[in-house]
Amino acid sequence: MSDTDISPQYTLPQTMRAIVLPEPNEKICLVDVEYAVPECADNELLIKVEYVGLNPVDGLFAKSGFCKWQYPHILGLDAVGVVVKAGKGVFPGVGTRVMWHASIGDQGALSEYTKVANYAVSVVPAELAGDMAATLPCAGMAALISLDKINITEGDTVLIDGGAGAVGQFAIQFAKQRGADVFTTAAKRNHKLVKQLGADVVFAYQDKDLCEKIRRELGPQGFDAVIDTVGGASTIRNIELMRFCGRIACLNPLPHFEQELMYRRAPNIGVVSLGGAWLANSLCAQQRLSFMGNLLIEGALSGDIKTPKITAVDFNAQAVSAALHKQLDGGFTGKQVVKIST
């Protein structure tokens, strides 16, 4: 008797289509290839991939590379697909649609088949469209971790820098659910969007008088907390706008901080790293990805959480490269999703 279940709906091929990065490059030149279908360990699921959600980190690392990657490398961290092969008794079983945020250190999901640890996935109900589910993992989980890092409670004032981005959109909604007064920055064309998501006050992020206008609106006390999705000089500015011993969650590498600023503001700085769950080899952190995925799916199903607008991307190297450039060029407010198969 076999110790592996294989879906009767599929005849597993020996090879599959995949999109790979031959080596890091500024132009994000990708290649369509045929790869061997991956072999799975006991606790891994073989997934027939349906949708892959693209993130800015995909484009950034396509340009610069990542220290754990071997080339050619398959990109793509956020995915939805159907389990087609699993060990006997392994949950979720064959035929189940799942969503997950993949390990940044391993091969990604821009392929017809991929593998993932069973304890890191979330089951996607039939009522939730697969492409919508693919918008949830990276941005939604980063927003949830950010809010936990800054310990948002009812009545707190929080600045969400970059509110129209995917992380910002989720963060605004979750912060309002926790009772915070939400301030955010966004391009003027996106002010209506972030207000509809629940932002109480919106500032134009390119306004040269931004700090003065924030202090005029907020008062001299400063923000209790900040979610910094932008990084660089914005991180320094955001710490200046915080109260003494305020909290900030940073989603990008930290800039150099002047000693005087650190003494004067004494900020509690939290670094948000979804990839760390895998790089630290933390089973608890990987399982937490699944728990957060469940929460995001429940919110999307109930309507308590509005997902970003979806832009469909074709499953070929040229289209994905163009999409990643678009992601990095700025001004994009939705979520690009590659349709692999259905």
C-alpha cells in the first residue's frame, strides 16, 4: 500500500513550466523554462499552483539577489493552489485548495507545481476566489505583525506611512478594528481609497510641509506608534514625529540613526520579517503564518477586510518582468496576481 495520496484528478507530469531568474540583474530579465516537478519530504505537500501574488520584495531581490538563493531561481512567495500529493494522514489532504507565504530561502511558486510544508498553509474555502486569496499573505501578514510589534490598543494614535500600498491598506483596516486613530500618507489620487478603508486623517506624502501639517493636526505630543512601510529617510522623519518612547514597526532595512535622535526620542524599534520565520528555522513562526492566513481568509470572506484591487498578469517571463518593474516604479496601489492554472 502506498504511503502517499495522489489526486485522481491529476496525472502528475515529470516536468513543469516555470519562470526563473538566471542571475540577479537590474533589468529583471526572466526566462521561461521546463523544470522537474519537485519531490516532497514527509511533511510537505505537492501543490498544483493556481495563482501567485507579486510583491515589491520579488522585484527588489530579482535586481540584487538574495544570499540564500541558488541560480537559476524561481521567484514568487505568495501563492494559492490545490494539493495533488500528500503523505498518508497529512493534513490538509489531496484536493484541498490552500494559500501560503513561501520560504524566501527556497525556490518560489512561479511554476506549475511547487512544494510547501503542510503546517504553513491555510485552507481556502470555495467561497473565496483564488486570485483574491493570493493578495492576502505577504501584505496582510506583514500588517498583522506590524500591529503586534507596536502593540496597538484602543485610543492610540498611529501613523501608517504609505497607506495606499498593499501593506498599508490592510494595516489601516486592522488598526481601526483595534480602536486606533489612524493617520496615513498617500498620493492625492489615493486619498479617497484610504479614507474608505478607515483612515481618519490623510496627508499627501509629497507635501514639503508634511511634518508641519501633521503636528498642526495631531498636536505637540507626537504619534504613539508608526508603521513605516517606506524606509530610508522616511524612517528618521517618522521617529521625529513620534512621542518619547513611541513604537515603530519597520518593514525595510534601517537607515543610520544619529545618536542625538535616539536619546531624544528613545524609540522602541521593531523589525518586520516574514522571511525570518523560515530563515530562523522556527516551526512556531512558520505555524503562525498559517494562523495569520486563517485570520486573513476569515476577514476577506466576512467582508470585514477589503482586499486590494487585482491586476491580472500572464504566466510568462516577459509579463512577470514588466509587472515587477511596475511594482517598483511607484504609484501602484493594487495587487498584481499571476494566473498559473485553474
